[in-house]
Amino acid sequence: MTMPADDASVERRLRESMAHVTLPPTLTVQLDDIVRAGDSILRRRQLRRRSAIGVAAAAVLGAAAVPVARHLAASTTPAKRPADTPATEYVGPGIAALMATFPSGAHRMISISDVGRPATAYRIGSVDARGPEPVTVAMPQAGQIVTGHFGGALFLIAGAEVNGYGLRLVFPPDRQPATSVELQWGTLVGATLLWPDAVALQGFTPIGLVFVDSNAGTYDALVMPSPPAAVATLVFRTQPSPDDPHADQLLLVRSGDRLQLNKPGASPPPQPIGQELAGISGGAEAPRVAYGWAPAAISAHAPGQRKLVVTQRPAATGGVLYAVTAAPAIPKSIEPLVVTVTCGHSSVRVPMAQP
Amino acid sequence: MTGRDPRADFADFVREATPALLRTAWLITGRVDQSQDLVQAAFVKAYVAWPRIRRAEALAYVRRIVVNEHTDSWRRTRREVPTGEIEARQLAAVGKTSDVDHRDEIVRLLRHLPEQQRKVVVLRYYADLSERQVADALGISLGAVKSAASRGLAALRDLTTLTGDDRR
């Protein structure tokens, strides 16, 4: 855009530029969604009015009604209390509270609210009274992350703040978006809940998340001074599927200078992630851990004439520990080493950071 | 309101107002997902209040909601930094056109302005509101509108000079 020197010309040029700006083709709104959400609000308002009328009538009963009401409250509240169902906890560098959800319009149908003042938990509920029971998740400490499912959406909440993480999504083999969006980057920064809802992903529910430290170059240098540098990747296991609660898990761990892929196996189920870490990464370095799915294959490409070794051995946790190392070290000047982990029809490409 | 079915009337309004509102949101946010959310949320609020909205003022009413929603959203999420958007990749995949370049340019330039300046510039020079109307829509003084518009224009001119766009 060219901006002429005088104010009148600048104004004119600006008006012209903005009036003719081309909207992205995916930027649209759906009348059906608007009407549905609006009707839902109107229905809830009607319900509230009815409830208010009921309260007014009860007040007429006076003091005698109070003990009854207390008794009812004591007996009914536990039954209605939302389940506290964190699926996975990750202990590591702090990440801000955030949330990812991708079903069509889910961000308009799911509400998040703070519980308590100051907030001690998040309440994830549906704006539709017919929606699933709300879920309350205790606010994680700094460096902790909890994930789970709600109404077909995948949510993730973490404590404290961190910058420079990227997010890729993993989809089930039989329900994948177009190839071009099989794995997507999202936003994983900030102190607030995050609701990416890209049009291309609407209707597709991710079953996993892969986090990549986009500051790997600088961050890794702090914790991993010796080459070859390893991956800075986090994958979080989602809540086990009711159909397959013992699904195999894949654990990616950066340990010293190696990327390790740990397959704990179907039985026994994986240990809590914090315990796994204690035996694997050790030391004072920030642990990088990943949970995903059992790998069907692991392949890797090392640039240049480097030798790439994938080894496996029994893990202390009872599963199989995979390790990928490259020698000699990969300098920054050439393309990064990328390890591809295939789980079913999904592949996760894991770039390994350079020293 | 007309004597028509209110739902049909609202549907007509959505069809007519959507391009302008999406463009306003897009210029203010520069993000597809956020623009979509703002406009959709504003339409939902308008739908709920539709019986009380005068048709002639509906666009201004919803535009004000879009701007206010963005202010609220910005306060909640100002520390978030998007790492990428799918649409950009898809566009890149099909090849850039001169329109896309043009769009990217003005949206990118606007992103350099502070929130209030950007809103004032968009409402003043895209939505073509008077300074008084902009002040009312944003809930700020007339002087603040004049100041923001002036600084916004100056900043945009400087930016195009800095980026070398002025050399043509």
C-alpha cells in the first residue's frame, strides 16, 4: 500500500484500501449457528424467570422452609457435583492456562468459568441445558497441565505462563481432516483459555496434542549444552477412551542428548507422568515428556552422512524405551533432524533441535 | 421493525450486514478465528434483542457489539500470540494473488497500531462513521477520537515509509 504525503491523500488511500480489502474465503458466519445459539439463550432466560417465580413463592413459606431447603441442598449437591477428571498431569515448565477444542462451533457451545474468588478451579460446562454435565478442573499449579474431554472437545488447562510453544493436533485414523490439516499448529501461549476453532478443523476432534518448543534453539542451549541436541517436544495423553481405557501409550522424553520414545504397554497402565519423569530425565533440567499412542513405526532422516540409530530396551516403567541418536552432531546450518512416529494412520513429525 | 416474520427479517439483516461486519472485524483483529467469533457472537446478541432493535439502526448496533466484544476479548487474551493460522497456509498453497498481497498489507499495517487507534481508524475510515459516532461507539471522548485518528494516520504513513512501500 502506498501512502501519499499529505493527510487528505492518506485518508483517501486508506479508505480505498480498507474498502477493497479481500476477506479470507473461510471467514464466514453461519445463520443456523446464530439462531441456534440465540434460541438457547432465550430458552435459558425463560427457565430462569420460572425459577425466580419459584423462589418468590418459597419465600412466602418463611422460616419453616429454611431447614428443609438446607437439608435438600446437603443431600443433592454431591450428586450434582461435577466430576473432577483430570486425565493427565504434566510437571515441567509452566504453561499458561489454555484450552483447545475443535468440534464445529464448540467454542460457542461450551463455557468456561472460574470457580471461587480468587479462582481455584475452572468449570467447563455447556451453554445448552441439554448438554453434558459440567466438569470442574482444579486450577493447576505452575508447570502442571491437565487434559480431558468435554462434549467431544479436547481441553487442556495448564498453570502459569510460558512462551514459545507450538501445538500440533493428532486426529484419529478414521476421522481425519483433509491431508493438509492432518497436523496443525495452534496457539499455545498466554494466560487465558484458548479456543482455536479454525474452519478447516470444524467437525474434527483431535485425540492428541503434540507440543513443540519453538524456542528450542535458545531454550535447549540452557539445559543441553552438548550436541547432538534432542527434541523439545511434549505430547499429552488424552483421557482414556471409554471403549479402550488401556490403549497403549507412547511416551516421548528428552533425556540428556537423546529423544526417547517410551511405550509403556497396555498393561499395566502408565504410571503417573511425574513418577515416570523422576526415573528418566533426572537432574535439574526441565523435563520434556510426551504421551501419545503406541507407535506402529518410527522412522527418521538424518541430514548429511550422519548415522542415525534407533535403539530400544526395556524401560524401568515396564514398557519399551526407544532412543534416537544422531552422530555426528547436526549443526544449525543444515536442515533439522526430523523423526516421524507413526501411530495407526497418523504420523507425528518430531523435529529435533540443533545445538 | 417491519410487519414481516422477525426471523425472516433477522435472516435478511444477517445476509446484508455480514460482509461489512466481517470486514470491520478482520481489519481490527487481522485474525480469521477471532473475526468470525466476534461477528457471530454479535449476531447472537442481536438475535436475542431483535424485537427491540430498530432495523435502520441494526448495523450500527451490531457493529458496536463487535467492537465491544473485541475490547473484552483483547483484555482477556492480550498475552496470547498466535503461532500461525491455517488459512494462511491454505492461501499459500494455492498461490498468492495481488488481492491477497493487498489484503495482507493493509491488515498487517493496521496490526502495528495500538488497539484504540486501530479501532478508531477502522470505524472512521472504513465504516465511515463521524468522529462523534466513533466516540459514542467506543465510549471515548471526541478529543480522544481526533487524537487517535491523527496518530493512527501518521503511524501508517510512517510505517509504509519504513517498509519502503512509499518509494513507488
